[in-house]
Amino acid sequence: MTERDMANVDERVLPARGFIAAEMQRGQRLRVTDLEGGQVGDLVAFAGHTLAEKLWISNTIRLNKTIYLGAGHVLYSELSRPLLSILDTNCARHTLLAGSCNAEIDKVRYGVDDHRGCVENFVDALRPWGARREDIPMSFNIFMNSPVQVDGSFSIERPVSKAGDFIELRAEVDLIVALSNCPQDLNPCNAGAPKTLGWQLSGTPS
Ligand SMILES: [Zn+2]
């Protein structure tokens, strides 16, 4: 990071179950860090400064030809425009298939009422841009471990991420990004208990 970049860093600790959203300019970087180990962050993004053109997971799977993203892979919009590219990560498992937890699915799968999830976090995080629930796209699941077996079976397992593991992304267009520090405590997604995540936005726009 150059001296000029150092002066332009927004660094915070997201509390367990917390959320954040921000506008990024093309060329700026976002680093998400698993500060304690075993914690998932769901990420969504939108091209430009409105919620019209969303992150689109099926395009991202088809264009990267994988459901597990790592360095060199790209998150695409519904118009197949590159939104964010992954510059680096030291965690072997991030996934595209798990979607976001929310009160409705947790009622169906676990029988609990009003169990706040990542979708509710995204609506609140993106409220300054006018978000409604239907604006929230399927998310990219940072540090999430949802393996798919050769017979097609899918499961949610404990993350393999350790304390200090990170992913660094670069904005390929001006965009809005939101991160939900996953509140899920009813399956192994967050290794049993929601924990903190680190958020660092940096870099001089190109
Ligand atoms: Zn979640």
C-alpha cells in the first residue's frame, strides 16, 4: 500500500451479527478478515450508485466455471459486468451456493420465529439507497464451507477459516457493496456462535 493509500483507509471491526454498506470507486480495495476464525460474511454488490444492476451468482458460477471462489476469480452482475475481482485470499473455501439466511427459511428449516438473518441485515445496511427486501440478490458467502458431493448433495459445515484469514477484493466499476456478518447460530455455518469480522476499505480510485 502506498503512503497516499494509507491516508485513505476505513478500517472497522464489525460486531457479531453486524452489517455495513459503502460506495466504492473503481480501483478501491476491500479486505474482509475473519478476526477470530470460523465466521462467515455474506457480500452483495450493485453496479453504479443505485440498486438496479445486482450481483448475479449464476453468471458468476458460469463465467468462473466453479462454485468455490479464490484469487483471480471475479464477481459478475446480472448483465455479466465484472463488479469485484478477488486479488488475494489465504482461505481455501469461499462459496457461491449457500445464499443468505433469513427469518422465513429459518422458520421452515428450524421452526423458529423472527430469527434475524443476513437478508434482514442487508435491507438495513442498504436502506440509505432505498433498499426493499426484493432488491437483495443472492450473496457471495465469504469463508463459508458448503461442500457439494459428486451425487449432488449439499451441506453446511463449519468454516475452515482460521483467525486472521482474509479475502481482498478490488472494485472493477464504481459500485455499492454490503457485508452482513452472518448471525446464524442454528447450524454449523459460523462454528456455533457468531463472532466479529474485520472490514477495511482502502486505495486510491483509478
Ligand atoms: Zn447468514
